[in-house]
Amino acid sequence: MRVLIAEHDHARYAEILRAAAPELEVLTSGDSAELARQAPQCAVWLGQPDLLASLLRQGHKPGWMQSTWAGITPLLAEGLPRDYRLTRAVGIFGQVMAEYMLTYMLGHEREVLSRLVSQVERRWDDRPGRSLEGRKVLIVGTGDIGQRVAEFLQPFGVVLYGIASSARAQAPFAEVAALEDLPRMVGQVDYVLNLLPDTPATRDLYDAALLRCFQPTALFINAGRGVAVVDADLVEALKQGHLAGAVIDVCRQEPLPRQHPFWTAWGLLLTGHSSAPTSPAAMVRLFVENVRAYAAGQGLRGEVDFARGY
């Protein structure tokens, strides 16, 4: 089986894949023209959606494509083919995303940034630290990553709530409500962690009306998709005190333009799309598992339903 790798770190991926599955013939390049020449020779593609989408636009198409990202938005662009099998990266981001969330949740409880200001001002800051124990946490998007984040948060003694496309029972959540229940749910929690994919139903979700429902002491963390947030509404909500702060990892345009209001918004911290980088070794393990299932005609982990967009 021939596999095409289209990745910025293509040499590393090729090295790991050749060691893990020497029976595969691996083609790759850092040159886009060379990738386009190789693509028709390969029924299976592995790589990042933006580079893979470029190959699709040129008229090439695989039998099966494995994305190295959890999000596959570039592959859903209008005009691109959808008559092939597509899988997204699943099962490899849970711990690193939980670590990201915990970093800023604990930093919020311990008031790390304001203590740094106190130090710069040479002012002794002896406020007692707070704890996550008993805090109510809403995970918006309880799929593969959201489920793992919940499991990592559980030992901290938080009360977990979730939002999914429809209400359901799901451990370890006290309640998983439907997307239409989001205004009610954000009004009763201390943390809102957005992990939703980009779909028509999730765009512009966090608008002025929803942000007014937040508790004024709540922290909002967006590591899902930038298009879920109406930027100007979030800036204004922070200014008006509708929520205590926001940690923004994903934006509508990346890198963020220099004139964007997020740079100077009160109570907003930018983390530059750093929340859950892909581990090439973990990604190759998932890919090899899927390669063997694909060869055997079995189901694939993370297979995308194009109608849903994830």
C-alpha cells in the first residue's frame, strides 16, 4: 500500500511510519509541486487538512484520507469532493488538552497573573489561594476530547456538566444537556470550556445574548474553534463584567491581525493555538491502527460524517 504524507514535519512522520509499518511504501515531500506529482500514485493520504485540501483542489483524490488534526474544516470547503473516506485525529489529544485547561483554571483560582503584577509593583500579595474543589465546570462538546478532559478534571473534585448535540446520560457528567440549553447551563457554572467543532450550528454561538447569561465570576476558555465566538461581543462582555475573564486559544483569523481588539481586551489572555499540538508518534500509532482496519475492510476510528461535519 502506498501512503502519501503531506505535513510540515513530513520527514519526522515518514521516519516514524516506516519504522512502525515497514510494509507500507511512503511517499512525501516538502515541495507542493512534488506532492501533487505523487498524489495520483497513492490511495491513502496522511497529513494536515490545509495541505490535503490543496491537493483536492488540484483534482487529486484518495480512497481514504487521515487528518493529523482533530478539526477538518479546510476539507469541508465548498467545491471540494466528499466521495472518499475521511478520518480525523481522535484519541490522542485528551491529556494534552486537559493539561491546557487545568493550567488556566488553576492559574485563575490562584490569581497567577495578578500576583505577577503585584511582584512587578513590589507589593506583598498575601491573598489566600482558592481551590478547584466544588467548582462547577461546563464542557461544551462532550465528544472524544471533551470526555477525556472531564476524566482528567474529575480528581480535582469539580462538578462536571456537559453540552452535546442532544441531551444524554454520560459519565462522569452530572448532566449533559442539548445545545439549545446552553444559555441555562452557562448561568450556573464557574468555568465554560468550549471544545465544539466548526459546524453551521456552532458558528457565532457565543454572542452578546449568551455572554450576558454567564456568571460574572466565570472564566471562559475557547480551545474549540474561533468562529464559535463573536469577537466584538466577547470584548464588550468582558468590559461590562458579564464574565470574569477569557482564555482564547483559537481565533477566526490566525495569526491574529495586529489591530484586532483581542490584543488589548480587558481580562482576555491569548494562547496562540497552542492548546493541543499533535504528537507525531501518537498520530502514527492511530494511523497504523486505521491502516490495518482499512486493509481488512473494517470500520475506521474517527471516521467523518460529511453531512455533520465531524
